[in-house]
Amino acid sequence: MNADHTAPGTAKARTRLSPEERRRQLLGIGLRMLVEKPIQDLSLDVVAAEAGISRGLLFHYFPTKTDYYDAVVGAALRRVLRNISPDPGVAPEVALRQFVERFYAQVERRREFYFALVFGSGVISLGGEGVESHRMTVARRVVDALGLDQSSVPVVHGWAAYVEDRALLWSGTPVADRAPLADEVDHCCRAVRMLLAT
């Protein structure tokens, strides 16, 4: 890679990257910042400066501010999905427990981040990558892991929202007052079976 001269007013030297590398870099910066602040508070000037490029060049990769915000939120939601997915090839009951355990762990580790990501407000459109799309993706993965018919997706979609709410409440409770994680997992696994049976 060839380094260009440092752009005036930026802290970093500009580095030539392929378009795909530059997009990944800009998304990575956005993801790091998203841990500390809601998406609508991300400054594109700060993102560009950290990448060592001009704000105008950032718009070469993401035509509008909303496009950039949507891309960052979409990348964050995909990361959450990777973190909560069960191991491939495990038995359905094991997959269900792994999903619930990993979902709770994800929310506990990054509660403020998850809260801001899913319930934050702002000017983002989330075109196709938004909260409902995220929950639907979760529901479809659980249905597939359990070997259920696709007609079960609406029920599992509602259950996924229920698990999300319980995980947020549980993670916001002082540790000494929380129900044991194993009890929460048992409850959520029983809940989906009961819903599917009705």
C-alpha cells in the first residue's frame, strides 16, 4: 500500500486502500464508535478524520449520511447474529439452548450498545436491515435449527421479541437480584415449545 501525504486537519496519514477495504475500514470505525454513542450521534467528520480521508471522499463510498448509518447498523446487527448463532450441526434442543444462552450473554456484555442499536432513535431508515428484519432473521434461524415448518415463523418471531425483552430486563437487574441464567434459559426454551403447541 502506498501512503499519501497527510490531509490538512487530519490526525492520520491517508492510505490507499481498495474500495472494498475502504468501506470495511469506514464500517469498522462506525462500529467502534457505536459502542459509545447512538448511531445518530456519529460524526462523519470524525469518522473521515480517523480514516485519514476527507468527508467528501467518505460520500464516495456511502452516498448519503443515512446510507452510512444504515450500513453501520446493518453490520452491527449481522455481528449480533453471528454471536448468538448456535453451533452448526448440533441437535435441535442443544441449538435452542445455545441460542438463548448466547443471546443473554450478548445483551449482558453489550447492554447499552444493544439497547441503543435496537431502540435508538434518529434519522436512519434501516432499509431492510432494521429491528423487525433482525428479529425475523433470528426467528428464521431458530425455526431452521429446530427443524420446524416455515409456518412456525410468526410464532417464533413473537417469541424472539419476548426473549429479547427478558434478556434486557435480566441484564438490567443487579447481579445479586437476578434469576440464575440457567432458569432463564429453561423458561425461554419451555415458552417456545408451549407457544408452538397452542
